[in-house]
Amino acid sequence: MIRVNDLEERIREILANVSDDSINAQNINLDENLFEAGFDSIMAIKVIVKIEELFDIQFDDTELSFENIESINSMISMIYKKIKH
């Protein structure tokens, strides 16, 4: 199973890759609201696609709420739930 620290690092890498330098992924707190920090819906779609590719998982439409992608911790939780099933 993937460790939380590994997931955090991978999500930060993804955020850094999809942002247009508007987000400094390394300085974002785990529970900080990414949308308040400059994250937008286009970045959210790119992040979801990268997560699905990286972890070889697929999210249902019902799982793709703002609450599940609004912070690094919420993404970690969403990935763990998907990996467990």
C-alpha cells in the first residue's frame, strides 16, 4: 500500500505540473483550500486525469465533488478509498 507521505509528494508534483505558477505546491498546507489558493476547474480536471493515470484508477462522476479535490488531504483520502476497493 502507498504511504500517505508518498501520496502527498505525488499530489504536490501533479499540482506543480498542472499549475501555471499560480500555485506554489510545496508551500500549500495539507488542509488548505486549493481553490482559494488559485486552483481552478481546468487545473482540477488535469489533476484528476493525472491521478487516474498515475494510480491506474477511475473516479465515478459522483466522487468528483469539490469537497474531494479542494485540498491535498481530501485528494489523499479520495485516492485511498479508491485503492482499497
